[in-house]
Amino acid sequence: MGLHDATGRSRADRRHRRGLALLVVLALVVVAVGGALLVSRQTVDDGTGDDVTAEDGAGLAFGVLGSRCEADRVTALSEAGVRYAEVGLSWEAFEPVPGEFDEGYAAFLREHLDLCDRAGIGVVFTLGLHSAPGWVAELPGGSYVSQHGDTGPQEVPNLVFSAAVRDAVADYLTELDRAVGLGRAAAIRVGTGVNGELGYPGTESSGSNPFWAFDAAAQSGEGLAEGATVTPMPGWVPGSATWDGADVGTEQVQEWFRWYSRSVADAVVWVVRALRERGYAGDVHFPLAGRGALPGDLEEALAARLDGTADRDGSLEGGLFYPEQLPYVAESLARTERDGWGELIADSSSVDDATAVTARELDPPQDSCRPGDADRDLLTEPGVERWSSVRWTVANARRAGLGVMGENPGSPDTPRTGGNELTDSSAEQMVRAPQYARECGMSLFMWAFEDDLFGGRPGAGVADYAQQIRAIGTGGRQPRRRSTRREGGR
């Protein structure tokens, strides 16, 4: 039985899964481009007529998303220069019944992790907090609730507000450490949403304009997780012009949205601290979907009391506003992180997405990172809203003091990935995405997906990937030696 057959899925499956969860392998990849794009220093037009030097991309590492971590593939990947692979863990498979853990599944994981280890490929865990067993949703406050009274997807439990859910996650992480070993991971991805990324559930699980903060814990404090806070406007529904018998002003709506947005960021902080408490000392990755809400969008939406105005892609309902969230996460964790622990890294999942295609057609192009982006006024400068997703996300991450990495959206031919009809083809992404990663000074870049590399797509196979890796060099970060047994908690 293959690893992928048992538990693995692509990003599309992770977004829309309704059955047993995945064992997907995420690599930290950084690829390069041929010819003139492969010099170690890039020059781009900054719009002033002068060339400026882009970030030096020396030190990139390479990997894949959706790896099977099986012998017939890891050898080819290792020989190509791949050094990282993400493994999507399934909480549902490991703990199908409360307190009962499937040791066979744990042994299955260890076996395939050993294959990656022997091939010199560092494993990156996706924890499976978006593939929870059904019983977690049945805990007090276990599911998110929208203002329409609908519940969120049961496999994405209410980690933001429910104390019972956090207790279950804490027990799961403890047993996962015992049975598999958190210390085996070269990095761990932390997220709260349907895709394992930062954010609340998406818009597909409820009616129009769903905001996911209407369970009893969020509204009244009943069963509220320690450290979480209740809504500043109990009973107020987004779009409503009144609250508590009075008109609602823009400042009140802003306060509510900041609470909503920071609450989901706090959940991410809690997971990182839970990992640290169990002895995990490696890198932490924060996958970020697209650009999130842009400042202009948020301003317009707040003026309309969050009634759905200016919500381009569900980012507002997801609680995504990176100019505030990323500094908040970084500053919160700075109070508890220790010297010698791994890096905190923002992961742009939209390297060479449709926004890059649009932004590169502007005059001057706005698709790639440029020196000084993080020093720009990201809240009020109008031009930044024309940037690509990767440029915007990287600028906000660097401003917050976080490391940066990325992944391409995947083939536009594969439904429900980040790719669509406006996205570059896989062959074009193989060239352009590494260029963006290089120019943005990323340390890691992930190719989406391993199946595509072995699937015979012209210009986007293993040999093409190996060529890009050789062209850019292999001087990037290497997986540190991982422990094959549980590291003791603190």
C-alpha cells in the first residue's frame, strides 16, 4: 500500500476533503530559471527609469508538495536536488475514537518518514488540524458557527474559541509526539483553516458572507478557550446598521473585525506554543492564502459594516488582514520563543498566481519583489494594491520580521488548486515561480505537486525541476539532523 493511497492528497483534496485525511508531502522548494534569469543578482525596473538590484536569492532550498515519500520517487527527487518534503498527517486516521490511537497508522508514518530520511530529504509536517475526526466537532463548541446559524466543516474544528477543542488538540499533539516524534520534522506547518492555512473556514460552508464567530464561546464566553476573548459587540451581526439599540459606526465595526482577525491569529500562536511545550524546536511555517484583504478593500468593507461589500475572495470572512496579523503573530511569539529554536517563516502559497500575471502586464510591472518593499507604507500607499500576491505577502512578512518562503499555485488544469484559467501553465510556472522566489529572497520554495512532476506534463517534470535546481545551485539550507525518537517536552 502506498503512502499516498492511504492518506495522501493534493492541495485541492485538502481544501475539499470529506473523507479520511491525507498524507501529503510538502517540500520546501526553491527553484531557479534558465539563462539570464539565473544570475545571482537580478535587476528590475522600479518605475523610475533606473535599474535596482533585487533581493539576492542565494541560499534557496528545494522541495515538493504532495509527495508520497515512497522509495520509487524519493530517490529520483533526492538526485534532482530536492531536500524537503511535506507530510500531511491525518488526525482522523490517528485518533478515530477519543483517546484511542492507531499504532498501525503511526508505524506506517514512521516507515515512510524513514524512506525520506534515508534519501536525505527533510520532512515537513502538516499537523492535520484540518482533518480532525468527527467526534471533535461534537465537543462543546466543537464547530464554528456563522451568523446564519450554519456550522463549519466538521473536519475543521473550532480551534479559535473552544476550550474543549484545544484540549483535544493538546492531547493529540502529545500522542503524536510519543508515537511518531515531533522532533523528526525539519519544519511544521501551522494553520487553522480548511486548507491548513491561516484563517477561518471558507465561504462554501454557509450562506452569503459568513463570519465564523457566533458560537456560544465567542458570543458569551461559555466554554471559551483560555486566552481567547469574547466579541466586543455581543449579538451584533455583520451588515446590521444597529447594535444594542444604537446606530453602529465604522470605528465599532473596525474594532469588531480586529477582534475577529486577531482571534484566529491567536489560535495560530497557541498551536506554536503547544508544539514548543512538547519539545519541538524546529522551524515553523505559516501558510498564507493569497493577499488576504487589502487596505482599500477593508476600508470600503468597514464603511459598509461588513455586509459583503469589497470582499473579493472571502478574505474578510476568513479574517485575513496581513498588515496587522503578521506583526501580531511575530510579536506574540517573540515573548516566548528561545534562542536556538527554529525560524518563524511566512509561506506565500501564491507564487506566480493570477495576480502575478496581471501585475506583470502593468507599466511598470508590479509582479516581483523589490528592495525597500517592506519599508513602504503598506496601509496607505495606493500603488501597493496593484502588487502581486507574492510581493504583497513578502513585504508584510519582512516588515513583521518573519522569514519568507513560497509555493506555486499548481497547474491550472487541476481543479480547486490555487491555479485557474488566468494562471500561468505548469511549464511557465516552472520558470517564473523560481524567478519570483529568487527575486524575493526566499529561503525555501515548494513545487506543487509531486504527482505533476511524475505525471508527464511538458516542461514540468522531474528532469525539468532538476535542471532548474542545478542552474540555481544547491547552496541553500539543508535539513538539520532529525531525531528518530520523541524529544522530551519541557
